[in-house]
Amino acid sequence: MPSDFWQFISGTLRLITKGNRAYYAWVGFLLLLIAIGAAAYVRQLNDGLIATRMRDQVSWGFYIGNFTFLVGVAAAAIMLVIPAYIYDWEPIKEITILGEMLAISALIMCLGFVMVDIGRPDRFWHIIPLVGRLNWPQSMLAWDVIVLNLYLLLNWFVVTYLLFCAYTERHYVKKLVLPLVLLSIPMAVSIHTVTAYLYNGLAARPFWNSAILAPRFLASAFCSGPAILLILLQVLRRTTRLKIKDEAIFKIAELMAYTMGFNLFLTAAEAFKELYSGTEHMVYFQYLLFGLKGHNTLVPYAWASILFGLAAFILFLVPRTRTNWVTLNIGCVLIYASVYIEKGMGLIIPGLTPDALGEIYVYSPSSTEIAVAAGIFAIGFLVFTLMLKAAVPMMLGEFTINRRRRRAGAS
Amino acid sequence: MTDLNPTCPPEGRDGASDGCGSRREFLGTAVAAVATALTGCGKLSQEEFLQRNFRELSKEEVRDVIARLEKEYKAKYGKEVKVADTPPIPGVIFGYALDLSRCIGCRRCVYACVKENNQSRDPGVQWISVLEMEKEEGVNLQHADLYYDPAEVPREGHFYMPVQCQQCKKPPCVKVCPVGATWRDKDGIVVVDYNWCIGCRYCMAACPYGARHFNWAEPHLPAGEVNPDTHYFGNRPRPKGVVEKCTFCIQRTRKGLYPACVEICPTGSRKFGNLLDRTSEIRYILENKRVFKFKEELNTQPNFFYFYGV
């Protein structure tokens, strides 16, 4: 068994280092982005976070926005796990492993965005449970550290185990996998809920201090995560021998229509409460949707997010546009853009503008922030690409221990 | 923004090495590479890297930490800087009251605070924010101006409201800190362990008073302007990448002195004292004036009160 595992590791390494020209070009491109991001990060380490455009008034920005969005992507893996395992719905089952790999990549990006956002990365060990001094259970950030890492570990284990079984041509032990997969469902809900609570619990920031923030997080995540997967599944169908039925894709699209509808409803409920009651808490929504005191940088993005969401909702709700590949893919891109704005800058910036003393500091990311973020996204894409490269042949049974042995025997 | 962009400080500024110098010992282990890389330009000493939360340190360890800091400051500023760790005085909880009817918005408190507390001059950090408000609006942050700049204060039709750390009895900043780097001490002062803070800035998001400030760059403090009489939790020079805030001048008040802002105020708008002492001025104000707490509805329960004296 241990020797099998070493073969599995060495086989994986061999798979990810060999590929066609397009593969090398893609990996090279990602490595280039990572290098650009790393150079920008070194600059930020030397100068301090002044290299960003965050300041005391808007003390969180692009990094934390991306972090929040990606927690949602990571959580959305369960969107596929629920129907696959609970209802034993076969067409989706084989692709849940893709969702889990997406979750792993998203979580790695999440941790990366937290790491680049903190002012003293040399003190990261202070936040490690048992090693440092975690302020648990008081701090929501302490909770987030715990659940994100547990979720990462859980997904990593399940993916590795399932692939190892595929490689060694064993059937996985259902008694082991099923409870873990079932556990990953509440875990996925919890990572996004805890991340929502992180903002939700701050009475100082009325924009975040709303009871429906966590439900809104979940609803939007269950649109954006599958949107990425739907496009990915189509790519995989074309480039590999992986068979994914149309039925599975359309079913996911249908589920997304419902969650997008719910997400839009919750957003409307929030906006109604703030704008109709018109208390002093309204200023944050005003800043986001209409601009405040002549500052309206967020306005076009906010409305684009809402309109994209509405358009995608209609495209996914109508069976004819849902089952048309062109409109389906347009819908996916619209959803992705809509939620990226809403859960990124559209969440963080109006939460902090106007600031606690009423000042409007107009924030937009600096070139350093954009370069560092591009580097982190490239790391995530690279991790995902490498995992896919190894996983697909194993899932298809093209790359197994017996095939290797047979080949070794023949030669 | 290049003017706000001090990179690795130029060699020999103020005859010192400013945070990236050669004075520190190198880490001996594999950790060195990572830790050093993560501090950017810094060479991190093993002692500094491994220092635990202040509340977990033994008396001997505290002594060593303070000796190390004093040595670093001496090398950096070329003069003796004393770092005290004076504990809270038993039977004392500090309270502060600010008379909105007397404050004229001269900002002398702001500058006295910067000087006393060794705040970074570049980029500038100020612990007190004086807001100019419209008399017709009352305390309304949507009509507040932090950057007022008339030829003369007070301006007609306006009043002034200085805001600093309110030393809450239920501080939201303390609750959210993921590593316990900030806490409320027995005398009611909310302190920050600058050597334990990871710089996540969650406390800044949680503070309803904008009282917490971050060292976005290496703080620059001219050697000639260093106040050498410091406290570990107060005005000792801060490193880059950590959060700081008003401590009621902990280095002064725990020795029985008034905070610098109280002393400098030309109008006597600022009152300070022991809330547990029935004969104190602060108690007189609480008993005889009508006071209010800023953002009372958030239930942070400040020990900082505003009142209208006349």
C-alpha cells in the first residue's frame, strides 16, 4: 500500500509534467503571472501596505473583496454534491470530484489573499491554533481560520483518496467517503456563513450589520460557483474523453436559476429596507447605487451587477435559453461578473464608505494590488490545472497502476 | 502617491538604520529565510520573531523584551529611550469628559498628542480627529468635516467635536481581534501589543469611532523629536504593519499625570480623572452635567463622555 502510494505520487508528477504545446503555453502563462504577482508582493513587503490604496478610512479593499468572493466559490462545490450523493443522481456524481478540486483551488486563493492583506506576515504563526494565540470563540476571524482550513483538509483528503482508489483500481470504501462527503455539505455552508458573520457582527458598519447578509452570501455563491463549473465541464468534454451528459449541465443551470432568483430577491429586500425607511444607514446604499456627495465610482459597477444578475436569471429560467449553448454560456459569464462585483468590491467598499466618522475616501485598487491579485489567481488556476491534468486520466481509467505494470512487463 | 511612499529607508537617515538595519541578530534556522523574506527589508531577530503575547510573558521575559527594545531604539535614534511597563494602579478606572460647548477646534490636542506619543510624521498618523460640525445639524456625521481649514476658528455656525479612542467598556475591537493582541486593562485602557498584532485590521473595521490607525509604511520619526519617556503599550516607537490608537497617554496617566491633550487644551474643554474616586473632577461632571456617549446605541459603553459645560 505505501509503495502503491509512492507510485501514485510519482505517476501524478509524471502526468503533470507532460503535455501538449497548449498545456505548456497555459502553464507558462500562469507562471509568468505568478512571477509578476510575486515581484509586486516583494515591493509591497518592502514599502508596507502603503503600496496599496487602502488607508485608515477604507482599511480593507481589493484583497479582502477577492477573498470573500472566493470563499463563495469554494462553498459552491456542495451545489453539486447535494444532488449527487443525497439523491444518488448519477449524471452529476462523477463530476463532484471536479467541484471539490475547484474548492481546493479557491481555498488556496482565499488563504493567499488573507496572507497578502496582513501587515505582518512574519507573524502568521500567531493565528495558528495551539501554536499562536487564537482568540476563539470570540473572534469571527478565528472561526474563519478554523473552518477554512478544515474544509481545505477535508476536500483535499476526499479528492486524493478517490483518485488513489481510481489509480489502484480499487473501489472506494463507501463507509469512509460518504460520511466525509456528507460532512462537507455543512462545512461548505459554514465557511460562507462564518465569512458572512465576520462582517455581519460589526455594529460599527451598518451596511454589513444586516441579518440577511449570510443568506445573501450563500445564495450568490450558489450561482457563481456552478457558473465556473458549467464552462469548465464543456471545456473538459471537448478536450478529454470525460463524458458529461447534457442533462447534468442543464440540471445545474436550472438550479442556478432558482438560486439567482433568490439572490436577487434578497438583494431587493435589503435595498428596500434601507432606501424606504431612509434612516442615516441609507448612506452606504446611496454610495453604492447612486453616489454620494458627487462621488460615484461604484455606481456603474453596482448597476452592472444587478442588470447582469437579472439577465442571467431570465436566461437560465427559460428552458429554451437554458438549453442553448450560446445563451447558456453568456448566462454563466453574466452571473460570474455579477457576483464578482457584488461579493467583492460591492460588499467591502460601501461597508467602509463613508467611514466611521462620515468621511468619504474614494478607494480603487493600486497597480500593486492588481498585480498581486493576478498572481494569486494564477496560483489558483495553476493548482486547478495541475490537479485536473492528473485527475482526468485517473478518473477515466486511462492511467492506473495495472496499466503501468502491464506496460512495464511488455517492455 | 510617491510622496507618501517611503521605501526601505535611506541609509543613515538620522544616523540610524530605521527598522532594516544590521543591528539585529540573524535567525539561525531554516525559519530565517521565510521570516526574513516575509518582513521585506527587515532582518528579524530570533527573539523578536518568537516573542509571545505580552500576557504570556514571565517577569524575566518582559525585562528581556524591554531591554531588547531599548537597545533597538538607542541604535535607531541615537539616544536613550526608556520603555516602561507600569501596570494599572489598583482602584483606578480612567474616565474622560469633553466639553463640546468650550472646544474651539484649534487642534492643539492633535499636535500635542502626535508629539507626546511618537506618532509617525511621515506618513502622518494622528490619534485625535477633530470634526467640524454644523450647529443646526448637531452631532451628525453626514455634516462633519475633518479637513476644515478656515483662517480662524471657531467658525461661525459651527462647533467642534474631537474624537479619539473612547476606551469602551465593551470594546468591539477587542472582541474581533483574531490573536488577542488587544485587550482592556484593569484601569479601563484598551491596549495593543504592537509586537503581537498581525496587522489584519479587523479591529479597524469593528471600531465605530475611527480610533484605530494602521502603520501603512515604516513610521518615520525624526530622532530629534523622539519622546524618550515611553510605555510598552503606549508611545514607544511602533513597527511597520501594526495598529495603534490613543491610550489616554498610558505612560503619563499611570504615573499620575494628565494626558497630553488635557494639559495642552487652551479652553479647558478636556477633563480627566479616576471614575472610582468620588471627589474627582470627572465624577463631578458626570453627576452635575448632562453627558452623552458617542454612538450610544451601539452599546460600546465608552469611558469617554461628551458634555455641554455652558
